[in-house]
Amino acid sequence: MWQIIAIPFIGTTLGAACVFLFRKQIGAKMQRALTGFASGVMVAASFFSLILPALNQTGEMGKLGFIPVSIGFAIGMLFLLVLDIVTPHMHTDKSEEGPKSGLKRTTKLILAVTLHNLPEGMAVGIVCAGWMQGNAKISYMGALALALGIAIQNFPEGAIVSMPLLAEGMPKGKTFLYGVLSGIVEPIGALLVIAASGLLIPVMPYLLSFAAGAMIYVVVEELIPEMSEGEHSNIGTICFAAGFVLMMALDVGLG
């Protein structure tokens, strides 16, 4: 279990380490490619690792089995929407200039990515909790597939966090540290969910779909706009497809 919980955090850490490989910043095409790839992985993980298991667990409800899943998904989307409203948050804003705005944008960037890592950690914790409680619809390999998929998408995310901080003039060691810290909420969120697993198992379909809704919100609100920003390019779309197929293969093959 501990290995599964740690895998997504390792992905973020490796991505943050990209500051030691590049001089100042990632090129626009590379950033679109990384963002598109992360988007594809998250969409596939949301569907194959979270929504499908949730639907399987509501099978005894027949044609009404979609209701708990729909409710959980909607609450997950709403949860992230509320957090985006009440938390200092950074959408791409080219209007901020000057040395004073650099720190402000840096702080918002760290908060934004840390916020978005929370539902990913919760998703891993929810799946691990289901497996530990003996849920027949959730396997160890399925939990491992989800953790690996999130780790894969966390790699470009870690780079996307740390590299802009480097471009702001921050030392490499400090940018790496901030990138790593942005991912620490994932194992914390997973452990909190697992600690409360005894209470959460009865509402597992709601929780699985909640995590899916939160992850899809991140994709729609943040990643896809970044993937499509600037001059038209197909690189983001191609990498989205690659990420989706890879995560689908991991989930089906391991789950």
C-alpha cells in the first residue's frame, strides 16, 4: 500500500527535477505537449480507474445505477469550482508584469498546482481503501495502475510548476523544492482517506465518482486551455491521445 501511495509523489518529484536539465524555461511546444499528455492521462484515469468501478458497484441498482455516480461526479466538480473561487488562483495572465508581480504569480502557481494535486491523492486513497476493505470490484493491480497513471501525468505537471519559477529568477534548488512540495498533498490526501476508510466504504461509488469529477474539472478548467493557448498547434491534441491510450492500456492491462 505504501508503495502505491508514494508513486504519484515520485512522479511529481522527478518532474520538478527537470530544472536541473534545462536552462530557463520549457519551450511553448514542449509545454503544450506535456500539458496535452497530462490531460489525456487524467481523462482516461477518471473514466477507467474511477467512473467504471463506481458504476460496477452500483450494478444492483439496475438502470438507476448512474444516479450515485452522477451525484458524486457533480459534487467533485462543484468542490473544485468552490476551491478555485475561494483560493488565490492563477489562470494564465499575460497582463502581470514587473518584479512585484513575479512573486504574486509564483505564489498563485504553487497554490494552484497544490490544489489540483489534492483530488489525485484522494483518488489513489479511495481506490486503495476499496482494495484494502476487500471490495471485489477493485484490485491491487487496478490501484497500482491508477497510481502509475497519475505519476506519469505528474511528471510533466512537476516540470510545468518548477520551470516557470526558474524563469522568474528563482534558484534551481528552491524551484525544485517548491515543485516537490506541490505534490506532497497527494500522499497526505491518500492517507487521510484511507484512515477514514471504514466510514467511507458504504459510499464508495460516490467517492470514486467525486474524485473523477474533481480530476475532470482540472483538465477542463486548466490543462486544456493551456494546451490550446497561443498559435494553433496539433501537438497538444496528439499528446492528449497518446496519454489517454497509455493510461487506458495501463488500467486495462493491470486492472
